Amino acid sequence: MRTTLAASLLSLALLAPPHAPLAAQGRTARVASQDELARAPADVLLAEVAAARLALDVAHDAKLVEAQLNMSWVRTVNLPAFDRQIDVLIAIMEARADLFARSGQPERVAQALTELLPNPAELAKTLDPEAKVRFAVGTPGAATPPALAAAVEAALAGPKVAALRARYAPNQVARADEKLVTLVGDYIQQGHYDSLQTLGQSAAPALEELIVRAGKFGQQGSFDPLVYLAGLSPSRAATVVERLGLDGGAEWTSRVVMLLIASELLKDDSAWVPDPAGGDPAFRHASDVWLRFLELHAPEPGFLVQSLGPLQHFVRHDALSPALRAALGALVRGDDQGLATRVVETIRTCDGKSARAVLRIGMESKFTKVRQDCARALRSGHRDVEGLLAKLRDPDESVRAEVASVLAGRSDNNFTPPKRSDPEIGERELQALRELARDSSSRVRSVTAHVLASNVNLLAEQELALALIRDPVLEVRMPLVDRGGDAAAVLQLLEIAATQPEPAIVSRVQSRLRNFVTSGDLSGTSSNRVQPDVLSQPGFVRALTVQLRNPVDAPLQEWTNYGLLDELMKEAAVRAVAVEVAPRNGKEVAAVFTALGKAAEELGAARVFGDLPPEQLRTLAKAAPPTQGRAEYELLSQFLSRGGQPLAAAVEPLIADAALSADQRLLFVAAATAWLGKPAHANILAVAADPAWTALGRPEFDSNLGARIADRGTCADAGELQRKLLAANGAQPDLVRAILVLTAKRVAMPDDVARKVLQLPFTEHGRWERALGAAFDGLRAPLDDATAQRLLTDEVFPFAVVSGAIGRLRDPRFLPRLRAGLLIARRQGGEQAERSIDAVVNYLNDDAVEILLEIAAQNADMRANCLVGLATIRSLREEKDRWNGRATSEVARAKALDELVPLLDSSDDKVRAGAATSIGSLGGVEHSPRLVKLLQDKSPLVREAAQKAIDRLAAAPTGAGREPGK
């Protein structure tokens, strides 16, 4: 059925119109039209031949296929001369020889291998005369065109026809056992390679016979016996291919290519050996059959593309011959961009150097992508500086960028630290780099900047780096911020970069400067400790001060980590810039406040603040964060407390600045009062009448903030200022109270000022408590009766606050007021009650004892404190009595010793011994020399008594022997 259908279709194709189809097992072949033949005659006719051979495989109808081949023969020779016409005729010859060999007609095989032109006798047997086919060549009396006749004669003597004859010649291989041939054939058909392997080399003769035998084994791809033979013995496969011909037609050529692709012949490195003659290429395959095969067919269109897989192995082993290089070069420089790209992608992945010549040729392609791919390959896997420099002025920026990047010795454009292994740079490369640095493309300039930053051999090109770091494009400048080299050169670059507006630049400059501070060099790893002598390098200080002035970010805030800003503030130039730029950002102001204060603690306020412009210090102080919060309020006070006289003098004019908050002005008043003395009095008095102070309401200022400033200051002429304020007309009580408190914190209030304060007509005792306490502390003598009476009759006077001073004065007039206060506060207790108890205790008299006993009996909460106070009074009295008694005992002891010493000279042994013993008992150390003399006494009783007395005096603690009776 299948045979009949194929025969019918082929007959229709020969006799019907040109487009009648020929179908075979789902694949369609057709006879081309005249238009198609005119456009691509060789391709169309070769497709017809292949279709005919496929029909033979499917239907096995030799007659049908012979008719198709003869028709293609006729069409080929009757067309006008065209390219590859002889190749088509050789393909028809090969197909006819294969047809006759497979149909058992050996004599016709030999005949077919001698004819390239149609044989009229053969045509008459296959072509139907009724078809009225007319053709000139091959018919009796027809003349063959001279050009075609000459080409046919040359082809018949050429290597391709010779290879075909060799392949189909009889007795080419030793006849193998037919059973073995059948067995091996079955293994191949079934894909049982393991079974074939078990036969080993014994299968080789059968495989060789199957290779040349006509039939189903001719076009089986990976199931070709040629592939199996190569797996068993690569050398035998090469011998068979060479014997059958390296150029045996299109089918044979495809079969050998398939062998090279499907087998492991070229993949095994052990099959590649160095050329003993050391020629070019440096490596050859163990058998040069495959190289000669590739070289032979390389000029054929499409062959190299089909053979890219095998060619990869030749590239990897540096075995591309000049002919193959030229053929591949023609492809990469050709008109087919897709094909050229495919060739480049194939060879660039190999390690060998023999592809370099091909890639250099590809650099001349008219397609940008091909040139770019070749440049990338020459830069990385096939590094070739010379080849790339030849394209220094390539019209495409991507190619020029690859030219630049090769000088870095990197596979990408990302920054990596310089290495000793970086490629050396010659004068030609330097000139190229300088030219690329002026390129119109920012991409090229960016790559050039990467090269300058990453190649250790380019560190001397400082002028070029300085030019590029001023480039208008960020991507060009950014790599140079990371450039290595000696500190002076790098700091010069950073100083320029620090002025630039991009946050990425600012951040990176700061990071490198921070590394320099903490590691001692610009490439080190950042740590948490400042390295010595860093601030002494002018280049660093210049770069840092420029960076701090950059308005893009808040760089000062970034330096606060690990206390680095504190260290930087020890450098005068850095301090000046910090004070200048900090007011632009509240967080920076806070950081500078803290850092300047710490520097002043270590170096002294005069050194830190003395050389800073007063106007800038005033601006900085005015920029303090809002003082509504306790933390911000305290920050400003701490800053002012550490600034000493220079800072106080700078901010003193701000006291009168009505634009500032009363909080800030109060702290400036505190600073001026604490440090400046008389020069500030006029300014303070001038603003004392400002109503703003009335609404201040900052009681915590008295004890915590202004007091800190006063504690550090000298409070010069405090008493005089206090007198002036108390005498000033219209002075706001809040300001007066505040200054009284902070000055008294440092210097005791003079007695006359204290008495005047206590005579003031104050109405809000709560806000005046600490001022009143300072006044009582300043008293040196009891109050006059009028003032004391006034205070005693004031029901809300804060006696608990001033109780300490009352106890110190021991004024008996106030003791009943203390008692009354304790009775009122018996349910409250707390710190004020404790202070009142301490004041009562301080009287140390019987009245105080009675008050403590009364409070202890009535108030359980204060009982413990009262009992402690009573114990204190009692212990003090007992101690006083003991010391009074001790003084009396000392007089008696001295008198007794004076009476005992003369008895040491008594003539009575017992009297002398008793006197010695008594002196020892009374602790008469001062009479030890007399006792020592008695150690020589003639009486043993006296000597023994003297020794015991001496031992007792020696053993007694210092002064212990002075207690009577001890």
C-alpha cells in the first residue's frame, strides 16, 4: 500500500505541473517552480535529492526513486550555469550509487560513479516518452556547454568523487562474520550500547562492514555504526573515515560531522597531544584526520555552523589551524549578524588562545553587537590588549568601554581593591587611557575611572584621576572616591569630591575619612578607636573640613559614633568648621554642644573656645534645640557650663535678645553671672525689668541647670551683683530669685544681702524657697527681733526649707516654730520633716530632747528619725562626759606616777618591785628607761617585776595604757 502510494505521488511529480507534491511518511517534498529554481537552484535541487533518498528509506522502491533522481539530473544540467552546480551533480551521483548498492546492482554502482552527466540510455528506461520531456544535454546529437564539460571533467578527477568511489569499491574491509554483523546491527538498531561494549574490539570488523554496507545504517545519526566504532576505537574510526574519503558528498559529510558531535572523540583531553615540532597551532589531535576534514569543508556554506560543537574542542585545545581561523573569521565578519554572534558565543566560552585571531577579525564586523561580543571576549577569557587597543576609536561606546576595561584586568566594572597581580600598563596603554578619559561617552569615561581606581599600576596617574573626579557625571566620579594610593594623593581626591552635591559621594567620602581616622590609612577597616597622629596630617584636615561644609547631608551627626566627633574637636580647624556649619541642623547642634564640651573638659575652655569667633559661637548658641524639653534645656546648660569665660563672653550679648526664649536667655544670664563678673552686671541689670521673666516658672532651673553653670564658674563679684539687683527698681522677682540662687550655689551669700532678702515683701513663698534657704545659709549671726518676729508670724513661711540654717544658728526663738511645723507635718513625713528633725537635733539641749520625744510619741512615721536624733544627742552628751572624766583621770595618773618613780630607789626590795609593777599598770611608758635599769638590780624579785612591767607596756596599744586602772 505504502509503495503504491509513493510510486503514484512520484509519477505525478514528474508528469504533473511543477507544484505537484510528493509525500512520504508525513514529510513533503515537491518539485520546485521555475521561479524558485531561478532564486536558489542549488538549494532547491539538493532538497529534491534528499527527498528522493528519504522516499527510498520509507518505501524502498528503487525504480520510483531512480526516476526522481533522473528528473533532478535533467533539471540540473538544463539550467543555466549556477553556483554549486557540480555539487548538485555529485549529490545525485552519490544518491544513485547508494540506490544501486542498496538494490543489489553493483555493476550499476560502478557505472554511476563514472557519470556526472545524464546517460540517455538510462533516462530512456525511466522517463516516460509520453511526458515529452525535452532536454539538450545527454541526448544524441546535443552539445554539452564547454564550461560545464570542463567542470565535469575536473570533478570526476577531484577528491569528492574519488572518495565516493573508494567508499563503494569492493573488498575495502575484511569480510566479517555475517552472524556477528547481524548481531551488531541488531544491537545498534535497538540502542543496546552496553551489549555492544561487551563484545569489545571483536565488534570492530562488523562495525566497519556496516559502515560501508548500503541500507538502513547509512543515515541513523547517533545510531550510526561509525559512532559506535569511534567509541570502541577512535583510531580505527579515523582510519575508516580516511579510507572512505574525507570528501564523499553531502550525506557522507553530514555523517562524519554527526560522528564528531555524537562521539566523545574530541571531548577527551587524553586524545590531544602537543605537536612535537612545536608548530602552530601548538596542539594537534592524535589523528589529524578530523582537522583535515574540517579544513576541507570549511569553505562550504553552512558547514562551520553545523560543526561548531567539534570546533569548540579545537578552540579549547588551541588547535585551530590558520585555515579554520580564516573560515571562522569570515563568518564573524560576514553579513549575517545572527550567525556571527553564534560563532562568537561558541568560541568565547573556551579557554584556548587560538580563538584570539578569530575574535580580532570579529572586531572589524559592521555589526555593533558582534564587535561588542568580540571585545568582551578579548577582555576576559581571551585577554588581548593589542587587539582591543586597535578599536580605541570604535564608533560604538560599548566597544570603547570594553577597550578601557581590559586595562583593569577585571571581568566587570564593579570596584575591587587593587591587587599586585593587576596587569602592567605600558606607554601605549597609558596614552589610550588618557584618550578614553576624554571620550564623549560618560559610559566610557566611567569605565576608565574604574580602571584608574582598581589597577594598582595606575596609582601614579594622579593628574588623570584629578581630571575625572571633576567630571559632571556621577558615575564617572564615584569610582575615584574609592581609589587607592598613598594618603596624600587619596586625600587630594577626597577633598575635591567632598564639595560635590550627590549624597552617594558625600556618604562615601565620609566613610573613607572615617576609616582613615580609625585605622590610620584610607584602605583600612574601620574600628572604634582614633589612631594617633591622624589629625596632624594637613590633607586629612582639609578634606574633612570641606566635607563638613557640604550642605547635602548632616555629616557632623555621622561622626558621633564611637566618640569620633569628640576626638575631631581637638583639632582647631575642625572645631571652627563644626561651629560654623552646625546651626543648619538641630541634631548637629546637639552633637557639637556635646563634643565641644568634652574637648573643653580635656583641653581647657580657654584653648577650645578662645580661638573661635564670638559671632559664630553666638549663632551656635541661638540655634540650640527648643528648650521646652528637659533634655534640650539641660544640653544647653551643660554646654554653657563647660565653655568657661570665652563662651560666656560670646553669648553675653544674647541676654538682651528679645527674639530668644526666656529659657535660653536665663541660661545666658547664668553663664554671664558665673564667669564674667562686673563686665556683665550692666547687661544683666538692663534686662532685669523684662516682664518675660515673670512667666518663666522654671523651678528646676534653680537646683539642676543654672546651678551647673554656677558650680563651674567663679561667680565673681556675686555679692555686689546681688546687692545691685536687690536695689534695682522694677527688677523682676523671678530673675532676681534665679540669680540669688545660682550665685549662692557657688559663693555663700553675704550676711547683709541675706538679711535684706529675708526682709523682702515676697508673696509666693514656694517659688522663693531656695532663695530664702540661701539667705538663711548666709546668716552669720541671729536675726534682729523684728525680722525674726515677722518670719515667726508668717503662717506659710517655708521653715522646713530653711530648717538646716535654723539648726546651725541655734536661735532659740525658732525652736517652737520647728516644733509646730513637725506637729503639722506628722502625717506627711518625707524629706522636709527629716530636715526639721535634724535641725531640732542640732540644738543639743533639753528642749530639743523634749520635742523629739513628743513627736516620736505622736507620729509613728517619724518615730525612727526622732529616736535616731535622741540617740545622737545622748551619745554626744556621754562622749562629752567621758572626755571630761578622762581629763580628770589623767591628772590623777600623772600625780601617782610622780609619787611612784622615787620609790624605785628604795632600799627595800619589795618596795622597788611594787613600784615597778604599779608603773607598768598605769601605762608609764615615759618611765621605761628607769624600768630598764632595774633589769640589772641585785634582787631577782625586782628584776622580775621590772621585766613584767616592760613587757606590759610594750604589749599595750598606743594610748591604751593611759586609761586609769588598765
